[in-house]
Amino acid sequence: MNFFHSKKTQKSNRARTNQRPLFLSPPFIDASLVDGSFKKIVVLPKYVDEDEWLAVNVFEFFNYLNMFYGTVTDFCTPTNCPTMSAGPKVFAHIYYHHYEQILHLREEKQFNSLFAHFISFAKEFNLLSDKKELAPLEELITYMENNGRIS
């Protein structure tokens, strides 16, 4: 008898897929290190070259996202995650497939803040013009916009 793949487990897995994702549910959707908007910190500072500002920030976003991905790599194996689903974006993959690990590590405020900062920066400099790029996390983005975190 296989205790790990019983009918009850399969049924609960199906029920879980019909539920709202954890990252879109209170209190997790409101978890943030910053109260208010990221607008002030993404605007090009006076006397700073725009290309330099873009390069430094994109490099930092890559490094921070890579650190978060590093915290879930034990759970993101070819067996558990044969494809990077939820779109080609690492943010979407972590939100949809590894948010429980983010919660267990108590990183939700940091991860949500990084995401809001990234989207604010991308919008400020029109870096994600293709709406399909944002589709997997559109509901989260809209929520953050409506609550003033992303402007």
C-alpha cells in the first residue's frame, strides 16, 4: 500500500489547485517591508547617467532574485519542477510553486518587497512592454497598484 499517493492525498491536491494561491491571500498579499510606494527609490537620481542607473539596478535585481531562488533550490529539482511553469519568469515560478517554502523561511515580506520594487522600476523605465510577460502575476500587480505599493 502506498501511503504517499492515497486517494485522499490525490483529492486534497486537486482541491488545493482550485484554491486561491497563498500569495494572493491575506495576510500574505499585504506582507511588505515598505509602507507606501517604491516610486521615490526607482526614479533616476539627478546627475546620474540613465544607462548606469539601469545597469546597476538590473544587476541588483538579478542578485537579489538569485538569492531568493537559492533558498528554494532544494525544493526546485528536475523531479519536482521539470519545467519552469507559470511563465518564463522566475518571480512567477517562485510565487506559484515555492511560496510555501518562502513562508516557512519567513521571507514573504522581503520577496513581496523585491517584487514590488522590481515592477515599479520596470514600469518607470518601460522595461516590460509586453503584457504577456506580466500575465501570470497580473492579479498581484493590480492589487499592489491599487494599494499604492506600485505606482
